[in-house]
Amino acid sequence: MKTLFTLAWRNLWRKKKRTVITASSVMFAVILAIVLMSMVTGMREVMVDSIITNTTGHLQIQDVLYDEEPSIDHSLYYNDQVRAAIDRHSGEIAYTVPRIGGFCLAAKEITSRGVYLMGILPQRESRMNDLSSRLTEGKMFTAEDDFAVVARGVADLLDLSLGDTITMMGQGFQGMTASGQYRVGGILEFPLPEQNNTMVYLPLKEAQHFFAAPDRLNSLIIMLDDEKKAAETAQRIQGELDQEWYVTKTWEELMPAKVAAFDARDAQISIFAWVLYMVAGFGILGTIITMIHERLREFGILLSIGLKRSQLAIICLMETLLISMLGVIAGIVLGSPLMYWFYKNPIQFTGEVAEAFYDYGIKPQIHFAISPEIYLNQSITIFIIALVIGMYPAHKAFTINMVRSART
């Protein structure tokens, strides 16, 4: 086998220009593929992180009816059973983020505006999504305070400033009238217009009092130490809760439309990557066909002096694999610095393109990822393509007419 490998390697460099051109087609396909897959993986990671930190968390415990009809009437009762289930999994749970909220009418004097009032524990909320860093004026409340923090758009629409009073009215738990007046103690600014024009925050206890829903939450967000264990942890927590009243869901179950969009986009990118591989594959195939026809006389002579057809097939297959692997190695070596540079320097966007990114709740940047799986997947894919193409010269070795080829 060592002798056959040596022959295959030497045969590659008998026509150096042909070998370099073939390996280069593979190399450029690998460079484009690893950069493309790095971008896709990086953007997916950023989008998933944005969903988890800004919206759903890794898991949520909800009332069984809340997902179908998200209203305060279907808020969950945060009782000892739920607390006990959380405590039993404290080794896997980093922290929890309780929330209660609902749509209200906010007003100042004769001006009114529809807003979303959310009751939070500020320290835990900031740990999850760094909410306090968005303060542009005033300060964030503590759990024991009774003032409100409003988004910049709400403040502008209602002409609110620090120290002003905001009046809110809405529907509380089980038809109770929810109303209250709160001093504005802070103003936040969000990149998303939807958040900026609707959000009003109160301390959790104050919001529960406003909605007449003590010990109730819209959802209990659970942040895990290991995101990969989300489904397993959700199943175990669910097994300890009364399934008639509570349900534990992962972020994928809470955002199925987003997951479907991610999968559809990844499928499109994969198709484009396979087009690159097909181009590289046809380049290798064309070279191999040309090489075989140029060497028919050589093959005939080798067979006539005693080389077995199986040995000739192995040599041809090795040549194909070696050319492909040379292209893969060159592609990884040259593509890695490019991918690392993009990883450290995300592509920035401005204008309308930036606004489209903000609509997804992420910064207007294209992020790249670095992962061994990216390199491994490209190597395996090229190897499979080369193996399939290598079947042609191997088949030719078994069907070649030895006498006729030797006289060519």
C-alpha cells in the first residue's frame, strides 16, 4: 500500500500545473464555504442570544392557558410548589426572572398613549438583558420603590420628564379595574422603536398590586448555566409541577416562528454552499477525465507488465483524494485568517439596512463564529465528493482494454 501511495503522489506532480489548478478550485470553494458557514453560525448565535436575553430566557414556566391567550387572567400562581421545583434544580439554574405585565392606557393631562406595563425585579432583569445600562436619565428603581421608569418614546409622546406623574389604567386580574398614578423616576432608550414607544416598568410588587394579582406572574423566566440542557431541564421541572395548571417551555417552543425562519435561512445557505461544492466537484471530475484519457497508454503498459487492475484503481482513487485534500488544507490555512479577522471585526451597517437589523432586535452587524465543526464539516463534505468522483477512474481501471490502450 505504501508503494501505491508513493506512485499516486508522484503522479500528481508529473503535471504540476494541472494539479495546482484542480487543487485551487477546491481551495476557493472551501474558503467561500467556511467563511459563509462562519457567518451563518455567527448570526444564528447572535439572534438566538438576543431572543434569550431580551425576550424568553432559556425556559419559562407559565399557566397552561397563557400561551393560547396571553392575558393577566391566565397568569401563573407563584406558589410553594413552583418554588420547590426551582430549588430542586438550583444546581442547573443560574437565576430566575419573574415578570408580570399587560397593556394599559397611559396618560398625562389630556394626552394618552397605549403602553405595555411590565413589573420586574430590576437586579435580575439587568442581569439578564442589562436593562439598567439603557438609562439615559434618572435612576432605576429597587424592588421596594414605587416609581416608574419609562421608555424614551413614551416620554416624548406624553411629554414626560423626571418627576412628572404618569397615570395608567387597564384591566386587572379577573376583571378588576387596574389604575394608578406613578412618578417618573427614570427614562430608558431602546434601539427597537416598538420597545421605545410602548414600555413602562414598575417594581414587581407594585405591578402586582396594580393588576390586583398578588403572587402572580405572566411567566417565570429561567436562565440556565448550560443552555444545551434546556430541553432536559424543562422536562424534569415539568415532571414536578401540576400539569393541569403549569407548563414549562423552552425558548424554541415559545418562538416556533423564529426557529422555522432560522431553519429556512440555513437551508438556503446550505444549498448555496452545495453549489460551491458542485463547482469544485465538476472541476475535479473534468481534470480526472482528462488525466485518464491522457494516460490510457500508460495504464495499458502497467497492466501488461503485471500491475493488477485493483492496484491501478487504488492509485487512481488515491490521486483524486490527495488532490482534494490538498485543496481542503490550503483552503483552511488561507481561509482561517480571513474568518478570524471577521470574527474580531464584525461587518457594520448603517441606514435602512441597520433598521432592518433592529427589527430583529439585534445590532446592525454581521457576526462570524469560530468553531471546529465548521472545518470538520467542510473536510468531510469534500472527502465524500472526492470519493464519489474517484469511482470513475477506479471503474475505468477495471474496464480498460489492456492491449488496445498499450498500442495507443
